[in-house]
Amino acid sequence: MLRQASRLLARAPILAARARPFSTDLPAAQSADATFTEAWAKVIPNMDPPKTPLSFMQPRPPTPSSIPSKLTVNFVLPYSSELATKEVDMVIVPATTGQMGVLPGHVATIAELKPGVLSVHEGTEVTKYFVSSGFVFIHANSFADIIAVEAVPLDQLDANLVQKGLADFTSKLSSGTTDLEKAEAQIGIDVHSALNSALTG
Amino acid sequence: MAMAALRREGRRFAPLISPRPITAVRSSPIAPSHEDEGPIGVRYISTQVVRNRMKSVKNIQKITKAMKMVAASKLRAVQTKAENSRGLWQPFTALLGDLPSVDVKKSVVVTISSDKGLCGGINSTSVKISKGIHKLNSGPEKETKYVILGEKAKAQLIRDSKKDIELIITELQKNPLNYTQVSVLADEILKNVEFDALRIVFNKFHSVVSFVPTVSTVLSPEIVEREAESGGKLGDLDNYEVEGGETKGEILQNLAEFQFSCVMFNAVLENACSEQGARMSAMDSSSRNAGDMLDRLTLTYNRTRQASITTELIEIISGASALEG
């Protein structure tokens, strides 16, 4: 019983001391959805309501009246956050309509990405990644969220394998019978030709 | 000394008490029999019984300590992945907001749980929250269905909500978790289940001792349009231009599917972390309990052993003194 008491006592200071356990997960100042908590309390009074993602996120700043000088970019992948709230001058994203340049003060947009090269311009340095596909959200407050499934820096691409893959998928397209096979082969061709032009262009 | 006095008393009543206990003790001084009788009906537990119990408790302690080590190493592996995936769902919540109290006709609760047990109370918590959400969203013309990931939630929910279960998926962690696997899973769910809102229930990992039950809501594109038109939290969505030749509806469809797979990936990783953390603390308290039990049994064993030695000595001495005088 004493052990339980000591564990309970230890838990409170532990949680307080670890109020910022991970830098990626700061609890935001705003509370969770009030209507949800009230509705929960009415139906299930004995249990605490579950938390919602809003309580785990930093709130975004509101739209400023004048155009800010820098664009804040979040570039996330399933396996890592490549760029987290990094201030840059410009990013060029491979949207489905072509390469789209994003500057601070860009109009709010939702765009889907196609396989292509993403370049981040910060002062004089340019970092290029090849992204497979994803989405980009540009918010009115000069925040850009780029969510991609896969992204590799260009120097990690092997030109020979790209050529081989392109040849493979072209042959699969011609030999494919069902619509599904043909669609998969077409996707492969699209990605590999984009890879090719990324390496050469 | 008190025992010696008792012994003398016993000897006076010797004709009444059967001589069996004395001869039994004399004939087997080294290995006491199962049921030892001391002076006038005081019974001791045999040391053999206590020794067996001590051996099994010690083995249990070793096993639980090993399980704790294994859980700790697995936790380290999954924790980095989970932390890295935390950035994945934040852009979606920033764009589309979070509307857990949205009023929809068809909601689907995706409950994420573990396949293996001995992990504390996290699976029961997830199931309780899922049932709570089911109750919250019940009403006329509203229905809530379950999609279950993991054996433990399946066992609990199949008992009373069997007709509401749409899909059951188990053996998620046979191979290390990766995005491809989760996106295939998300695809299956999206193909087979009709929904207006998907509510994903999982345990978010805060630290090794703290797991917070969380519910993430993913809305279908039609509901997103409806909420955007009616204003409120999603009212700003109309301000966003949509690039590309596709219509807004198609983009929202792709967006909803992508959001679901991203949120699922993060949820599955967080739940895996919580499972290992809960198992660590469960096994830790279990080995500590086993240690306590072992201490108590050791005391009992020593008491029993000393008592039987004392009994023998008294026997011998009183026998010797009876012979002398």
C-alpha cells in the first residue's frame, strides 16, 4: 500500500517535471473540444473523456495583417519530420499542375503532389528532395505543410537503377492484361520518368 | 521454555494421547512428514511444501523480470518511430480542425488494441472508451459500427457487441510496423466500410508510466463539405484554393483517405509504444510482488524449520531426562 502511495506521489512531480516530454509533442494551451467533453460527461459520467488531437498540438498563429518576410515550412514524412517550422524564403513543390513556387503571403491553397523534385530555398542554399507524392497545404498565415509519403535527397538516387526500373515498367505496361496491372505499370512509369528528369534536369 | 512446560503436561496425559506423534518424529528425524504434529495439536506446515512454493515463486520472478527487459528493449525500438511520426497528423488537424462532437449518421469506431496480454489495463481502457463513444453516438437514425484491430479488443467486444462489428484485423505486429502495411489496412477499411466519420481510439504514449486514451476523428469528404458550408470551425476551408484540374470533391476524397492512413499510422505506433510501456510496468510490479512473497515465504520456512528443530531437541532432552530421573 505504501508502494502505491509513493508511486502516486512520484507520478505527479514526474508529470510536472516532464510537462514537455518530447519536443514534437508540446501540449497546447487551448483545451479540447468543449462540446465533446460536455456530451461525454452527460452520457458516461464515471469515466474521463478521451483526449483529442487538438490538445496535443501547438496552435497556429493567426493571419498577420502584413505579409511576413519568411515562409514557415513543415515537411513531414511517415518516418520523420524533415523540416519542422523552418523559416525559409521559398519552396518549389511538384504539384499535379507542375512546379509551383510558394512565397510568403501565398494565397491559401490545397494541392496534391505528383512525383517530382521539391526544393527548399533558404538564402543562397537550396536543398532538393525527390518526393513520391503527397499533399501540400498553404495557409493564409504563411505556413506551408508538406506531407509526403517518401522523400529522398537527390544525391541518394542511383541513375542505373532508375533506367532499369523505367525499362521494367514499360515492358510491364505492354504485357499487362488487366486494368489493375496496366494502372500499376503506368504509375511505375510516371515515377521513374520523373526520377529520370530529376536526375538529368 | 514454555514449550518444555507444555511437553511435560503432555506427558502427564500420555495415556490419553496416542503415542503415534512421538514415534513418527523419532523414526524420521531428517525428513519430516507432510503433516507434523507438535505439542498438543499445534500443526506446522511441512518445510517441503514451503520449499516447493518458494521455488515456483522464484521462477515466476525470473520470468517476469525477463519479460520486463524484453518489453523495455522493444519499447526503445518503437518509441523512436512513434516520435518521428508525430508530425504526420498535425498538418491535417491544422487544416481541417478536430471535430469529435460532429453530428453524423454513420460513425465507425476503430479500436486499436494489442494481440498479446499481460500489458496492464490499456486494452480494457480502449474498449471502455469505444463503448462510451458508441453510446454517445447512439440515437434515432444514427448507427455506430466497430472495426477492431487486435485480439484483446476482439475478445472483449465480441461478447456484447457482436452484431455491430464490421471488420476484425489481428496479427498486426508480426512484422515491424511500417507505413505501407498501415496504408493497405486503411485501404481495406475504406473499401469495405461505409462511414460518415471515423473515430480512431488508441492509447497515446506520454511516458513509460502514462498512457492517455485518445480519439482522433476523420471525416468523410461529404461531411467536410457540409461542415465547411455551415460555417463554424471548418468555415475557413472554402477560402482555400484548390490547385489542379480535379474538382474540390475529388481532392477532398484523396485528402480524407490520406488523412486516415496517416492518422492510423501514428495511432498504431503510439498504441504499440503504450503496450510495451504498460507491459514493462505490469511485469515490474509483478516481479516486485513475487519478491515480497518470496521474503514472506522465507520467513515462514525458517520459522517452520526452527520449530521442528526445537521440537526434536525437546523430545530428545525430555526423553533423556525421563531416563535419568
